[in-house]
Amino acid sequence: MRLREPLLLPFAAFAAGIAVAYYQPVNLAEASLAVAALSVLAVAGYVTGTRRGAAAAGLTAAAFAGTVVLALHPTAARPSLSVRDNLPAIFEGCVADPALTATDRERFVFELAPGARVQVSLSSHDGRFPALPYGTHLEFQGRVRQTHNYNDPGAFDNVHYLARRQIYWNATGDAASVRVLPGHCGNPFTAFIFAVRARAVARLDALYADNPYAAGMMQATLMGANAKLDRMWTEDYRATGTYHALVISGTHVMVLSALFLFFLRLCAVPRGSAIVLTIVAAWFYAGITGYSEPVLRAAAGMTLFGIGRFFFREGRLLNILAAIAIAFLAVDPEQLFDAGFQLSFIAVALIGAFVAPILEATSVPLAHSLADLNDPGKDLRLPPKSAQFRVEMRLLARTLELVLHFPARLARIAVTAIGRFCFFAWDMAVTSFFLQLGLALPMIVWFHRTTISGITANVVIVPLLGAVVPVGFLAIVLNSPALAHVGAWLLHLSRAAAGLHAHWEPEWRIPAPPLWLGALFAAALILAAWRKTSRWFRTAAWAGFAASLAAIVIHPFAPVLQPGKLELSAIDVGQGDSLLVAFPRGQLMLIDAGGIPSFGRVKKSGLDIGEDIVSPWLWSRSIRRLDIVAMTHAHEDHMGGISAVLRNFRPRELWTGATQDSPEWRTVRATAESLHIPIRQMQRSAPFMFGGASVQVLAPGPDYLADATPKNDDSLVMRLRFGATSFLLTGDMEKKIERDLAANGLLEHDDVLKVGHHGSRTSSTPEFLDLERPAFGIISVGFDNSYGHPHPSVIHELAERRIATLRTDDDGLITITSDGKRLRLGSP
């Protein structure tokens, strides 16, 4: 294997060097000197015939080269603006990534200066948006703010992700304020590519004017234009492990390149010219998709493969893969830590290491033997197994002639077609099986998902969506409603298949395994792929792989908790609330799960706080189940993420404050009922023991009447007491309920106060704070939010009483633990 794919080991060493330097920075001068010295040793060893020593020195040099590449990778200083965040201002610049328009928004990337870009989102009162192609010089009035992360341990670093694309701010504005200025920016070739993309998107809009689902899915699948893609449409694909077939990926390049090459050869274009034109087409498609990284990598692979075929060289998949990986990592070594990079390369490596050898030993020679079935002379030039298969297929065709009276030609065509279909199904099943096994670890690490139905779902859905790609592009090129209808039918068929599989898919959500277990999984898989070992050794490797996979899926690891202590953690969910309470005996309660208010918009944010923020943090602590989920009240910034949390953690009960028959509450209630989770509407009660601590519900009171619409005063208010310490959790309780609690003698000193309504001046009156006298006040609030929370008067009142104020927008995740006597601030 080392001789057949000589670049694999250098790539592994190079990537290992990048990984080591990422977590443990090295001295650039020393690493460079090591690369030079080891390279000399490698050359000397090769010249003198000491091949093993030369190989060892060369691989070590490659590892040090990885550390050098990462050290040299430029980290640009973050640019700054002269205007403060969220202040109205007029911005001038050029459109760097063209506008994509949804029903209520127009989004594009705007370049203020070279290397300083803004993500812009424009709204419109009348639903009309200006045409803003690439290179448009314009100005608009809006508010801008720096990109910001949810500062919870293990959260996705969105700031760094966008900075790598030179995007440092988000801006909002009114489409009516846009004024196109004279002149253009950018380069003509990019402008041409984006113009083609815009025409294609416009044509899809026209072809699917009455089918928003097909229009949104086609634009996302063919060109990566996600503006009209609703997250709801893709949930079944995510659950069944087939989402990769939906998004822009290397598969699209492969399908389009194969069809384009076939068409050119059909038109009698010379072989060399056809290969060159196909490579050019692959790079052109990369431009149309916005130079997305998966397509760029696939285009590079197509280029290497095409060059090899042009010079009549055998293209080895793993060798090509290693060459592309080294090239891309040399340009941007941080790609090694991207989920897309890892999944793409691991998937192709699995195909090269496991799928291709199996298919070459089973279906490939038999499928090739189906050609010219009526020529018995060809049997003599084939291996015995293939020749015997051809004889049997001719006998089957002859049977069809005699029994069903098929014409001879039709019988051969039918037998050949059925045979090819069966081989195709076998190929897809083998590919899907090994991809599901090999990608289990990265899928769990990155997305906390594993599936059973993915093995069969991929067999059905991948070919369907693969067919969508050429059909969709032909519909665009020919402006054909008939082909557009075929494409829509394929999309709906794939959606039905995904829904059918998702219906019986248990959708396990699994925390990431310990590092040692992940390393065991990877090592066992690599050893199982090593062909130059005995059968016994490979059997042992597969046994180790199966054992490690079972341990990863079962995840028999206890949650990261502090036994015998009460923990309160305020999760940074932006402008919303989400609190985790870990009780002394290990029971877990999540109070609220954040959310993004929709303000009446039909299409809601693509970010689900419960799925994308709260759940990953819980999984990072090895939590798989919750005992209680409590919804304080039915405002979206508190309960928007609860449905996802209910699905992911299946609590024993759902507690609520006062509720109304609102659409949002109906969604949460339906989710709970479908999962058979009992719902308890809590009211004021005497203290009761739960998980080794005392819980007392203070509000809603027995006489509280909820209005027709959700209100802050609907909030579930609880006091938790453990030993001599206590915590008051207020939801969005306002002055009216504060006065009611005081009048009923329910306010007393609490050590920790979750400040009501994000520090708004509608809560936390001086009288309330005087009765509570907490040592700590926790404010859950969004960074630089438009509500002005927390209000300066509340901050003043807290400071005047010497209450230590902790804020999620400044401090990120906030954790306070109690041993019953003392409080401790810090990580669990």
C-alpha cells in the first residue's frame, strides 16, 4: 500500500504536524531548521541506499513542515470601524458576494475596503428589493455590529470562521435606503460567473413560480443559494444521514463532469480536448457555487485525475486524495479542523480503502462483462468467473425468448439492464455501508448524530438527488418546464424517502466520546484497511473497531457533574434565557432553552438555539438525558429551543408557568405529546424535595389569570435551597409579580438571583432588591442587543447594593455551585 499510494504517509505526517502545532505552538526557526536538516538526511539516505532511514527522515521532515506551514499561516488583524455598534450610519462599498433574496430579506456580502467585509441583511416593507449583482457600487443606511460568538465552552467559533472569509461585521438596513452609485468594482471574470449564477437562479424562480419548495431546494442543491431554503425541509435528511447528498459537494462535480465528458465524447470531441474542457467546466462550476470549499476540492481532484488520464496514467484514488489534501492544507492549514474538510476526505478515503477493493473483487468485473453479451468470442478473453457469468446471462435471455416470447434483442437488453441495475444497487449498498461505519465518529463528534436507516436511505436518496443535478441544469439551460417538473418530482420522491426512513429512525443523539476512545476507533479502522497483513490481524482490527464503535454509540460515560453539590449554569444563548440546574444527587433540570423571536415573520431564523447552542453544550458535558425541562413562559426567547431539547434529551416531565393557546406553545405541546412526556403546569406551592435540594414554586400564584397573549408575568418563578444557600430563578417576572410575592411574604434573602427580564427596568425594583439582598446577580442577555438590556438603572441599583453582577454577554457561560455552605464561581 505504501508503494501503490506513496503520498498517503507524507500526508499523514504533514497533517499530524499541523495538529501538533495547533494545540502546542512551536518555534518557527527551530522547526524550519529541522525541516532542512531532515530533508538533507532523507536525500542522503536515498542516495546511499538506506531507504528505511530516508523514509523515516522524510516523514519527520513532512511533520515539521506541517508545523512551519501553520506558523506561517497569516492571521490578519481585525479591522475596526469609526462608528459604534448599533448606531445608524451610512455605509459605502461594493457587493463582493451577490444578493440572494428570500421572501422577507435580501442578503449579500459587502466590501467596505479590501479585506474588510460585512454580511448585510436588508428588509423591505413592500417586499421589493433592488437588484444588487456582484461589483455593484452602492451605499445604504443601516446599523452594524461586530460578529459575535455564543461564549459557551465548545461552542462553534463563528467569529474566526467568518474572519477567514474576511467578514467582520453584520449589518441590517432597509432596502429603501439603498442607493446605487456610479462605477463598478471587482474583476470581470468573477462578474461574469456571478451573472451566470444570477440568471440561473432567476430562471429557477420562473420555472418553479408556484412551487416554493422545489425552487428553494433546487437553488440550494445546484448552486448553494440557501436564501429560500427552509430548515424544516431538510430535517429528515439530517436525521437519516443523507444531508450530504442535498448540499453542494464533490458528488455534484463528479456527476456533472461525468455527464459533460460523456456528451463531449458523444459529439466526437477528441479525448484530450474533452478532458481539458471537462476540467475547465469543473472549475467554472466551482465559481458558480461561490467557490465553496467542497467544490474547489472536487475540482482539484478532477484536475489531477484528468491530467493523469490525459497522459494515460492510472489514477489511484487515495494517492490523488493525499495530493489534494497536502495542497489545500499548504494554502490554508486550518482547514484540517473544519468539519467539511474532514468529512469529505474521510469519505473518499473510505471509498478508496474499503469500497473500491470490494467492488473490484465483486461487481465491477461482472458489470464490465455485460458489454456485447451476444458476442461469445469475448468470453475467451475474460477471467473464468466473468466468462461463466456471461454464459448464464445469455441462458437467461434465451429463457425470456422461449418462455415470454421476447424478441432476442429485447431479451438481451432486458437482461443487461436488470444486471446493471442490480450491480448499481450493490455498489450503492456497499458504499453506503462503509461510509456509515467509517463516518460514525466524525458525525458524532461534529453533529452528535448516528443513524441506522442511513445505510438504506443513502441507497435510495443519493441516486435520486444525483439525478436532480443534471436534470436541474438541463432545465435551466433549455428553459424546459417539462424537465423542471421531472426535477421537482425527483425532489419530492427523495423527500418522501427521507421522511419514510426518518419515521422509524431512532435518531440517537450522542455526546462526543473521550479522546482515547476516538483514537482507538480510528486506529482500528486504519489497521483493518491495511492489506499487507494476515487475515487474523485484520479480523482482530475489525473486532476492535466494532467494540470501539459500540462504546461510542452506547456512551457509557457519566455526565460531568459535581456529586453532592448544587450547580446553576446560565448558558449564553444571546438575547434569551437558558439555565441548567444540576442537583446534588445527579438529577438535571433545564429551565428554558433560548430562542430567536420571529416578530410575526412566516420564515423563522435558520438558527435553532435549542439544537445549535443549548444541546451541544449539554452534550459537551456528556449529558444524554434530562429529568425536567421547565418552560417559564411562552415567549420565543425562552421557549423557542425547547422542542429541540425535548427531542434530544427526552426528559421525564415538562414543567410550565402560565400558558396560552399560542402557535408557539402548541408546537412545544405537540412535541411533548408525541414523545409521551407528561406536562405539569406549576403553581405556587410549599417547598418539596427534589434531587437532594428543596424546590419551591413561588409563581404563578393560585389566583393568577393569564391573558390571551403570553406575558412576562406568566413566568414560572422558583426558589432552590441547598443547605444554607438558596437561588431565586425569576424568568421574566416583572414589578407586578414582585409586589405580589412581597405582599405574600415570599421574598427573603437569596444568595443568587437570576435577574428578571434580562435586566429590564420593568423588573428588579429597589424594594425587591432590598428584600432579596443577593450576593450574586446573573443577567442572561444578548451581546449589544437592540432592547438596551440590561437597563443602566438596574445596573446602578445592583451596584449600589454591592451585588456582584454577572452577564452572559460579557462573561459567556456563568456557573455557580454550592456545597450547602459556600458558593463557588467558575467552571463545573
